[in-house]
Amino acid sequence: MNVLVVGGAGYIGSHCVRQALAAGHAVAVLDDLSYGHAESVPPGVELFRADMGDEPSVRAALRTGRTDVVIDFAAFTNVGESVRQPERYHENNVVRTEGLLRAMLAEDVRKLVFSSTCATYGIPDRMPMTEDLPQRPINPYGATKLAVEHRLRALAATEGLSFAAFRYFNAAGASADAAIGEDHAPETHLIPLAIAAALGRRPPLQVFGADYPTPDGTCLRDYVHVDDLSRAHLDVLPKLEAPGQALFYNLGTGTPYSVKDVIASVGRILGRPVPHEFAPRREGDPPALYADASKARRELGWSPRYATLDDIVRTACAWHLARPAGFAS
């Protein structure tokens, strides 16, 4: 298929681009490079540098690549920042996505794979989390993703848009060859922050909250390897052939790990301790989030190949050791 990966120079998007190429798809990337890295785009892949809300530019990219399907990774994703700047998150994640959708419909591109989030559930009624749980986001980031999910449902009914929305848990890790990985500025994800602290590249890691109702008092999260996430976006493509498909899947391993578990894993892999200190809880952080991904396993034949936290952390450590300054290395 001809695939346009929006946000394809970003962390998860760049991994999906490589996997799509390996699977034989023709791939182009649209990214404004506000957070992405042009260096992560493989040679020979056309990069359209544009905002996803810029309808003329998006339409030109869709026409140039004779696009069959759009895979959309473009979003602001920092929960804490969304609490402080909700309007900015609404503008980027909702309003600009609407521009992308208008451009797609204008060019008669009616297949979409959308990156959603487990944050749409808020504090869930039960664990592990299934797709039929009520969606009550407790932070603006989750609310923006839920707003787009609602819009996609409406377009499936009225315009024949076929879409799959993947509700991610915590993406982590790097490519197996350490060629691409996490390089955010500022970095907010736990595993790269723990690695940097252990390597002496930043101050001690701040652990936000040690008094949660969890076994060790720190937050529980479901860490899923970025390549496993990316692969699911390709696995679902055959299901989008019929018009009006509205598909939702959780993507996670189903195994919760605490912040202290992550600190211990990074210490084991690097062979040195992770300096850390405790800080108050962050607003908008639920105590525990972990997936029931049995629907994706059953319907897509998808399962994580990186089964343990150490497997994931090992790839992240390899990337950060090989590229101490990220893509600037």
C-alpha cells in the first residue's frame, strides 16, 4: 500500500516507517519537525515538512504519494504539560487533526490508523483494562484523544471513513540495531530519564509520588516496546478495506511495572545504580494503568515480542550508549 505516516519523524512514527518499508509498503512522511528528527527518516523516503493542520500541504502530500492509508502519530503527549496548557493541547491534538481529516476526505483517502492512548480511560473501573471500559479522562491530553475518537466515529458513519484507533500504554525502548530511539527535548519519559541519571548525564531521577495504593507506593504502568506498537499498525491494515470500519484496540503487554521496578531494571542492565529522589505526586497521574490486549491478539494476531521490562530496557540502553546526544550524535 501507499502509506503516509504523519509524525513519521517522531519516536513511534519513525519505528513504524522502518517496519512499513520492511513489509514492502511505499512510505512517505509528513512531519513539521517540531519534535521529530529528519535524521530518523530513512534514505529514499520523501519527507514533507508541514503541519498536519495545513490542509493544502497535506493534500499535496496525499496526491504526490497516491496515498491509500494515513497512519497518524502527530500529537503533543505530555500529560503534565497538558494540565498546564490545555488550550495548546486542544489546538494541536484536536483542531489540527481536524485539518488532517478534512484534507484526507477532500482527496478521497478514507483509511486511517490513529494513535490514541489509555489516558482516555482516566482512572479505570477495573484492571487489566479492556476496550469496553468507560472513558473518563482525568487530564487534557486524554480528553483531546477522546475527542478525536468521537470525531472518527462520526466520520465512519457519515463519510465511510475506515479507521483503527490504538490506545497505547507506555511506549518504550529503541530499534534492535540501536539506529533510532527516544530523543525528546525536553525528555519526559521515565526509562530514558533513568538511563541518563545512571550515566551521570543528568541530575538524580525524580520519582513523583511514593504513596500510591500500589505494592511499593509508586505508579504502575504497562511498558510496551515501540517496535511492537509499530507492528500493530501494519497488522490492522487489511481490516480497513471495507468502508466505515470503526476499530479500537488496547496495545500493552498486560504486565504492570512500578517506577521502582524500572529503576531496578535500568540498574541491572547498565550495572550501576540509578540516583533518584522522591517528589510529590504529579497532577493527572492515575495510580495504575495496564492493558488487557486480548482483543488485538485475537483479531490481529498481534503479540509483544519484547515480553519483559528488561528486554525493553536493554534496547533503550543500547541506543543511549551508542548515541549519547541522540540524533545529534
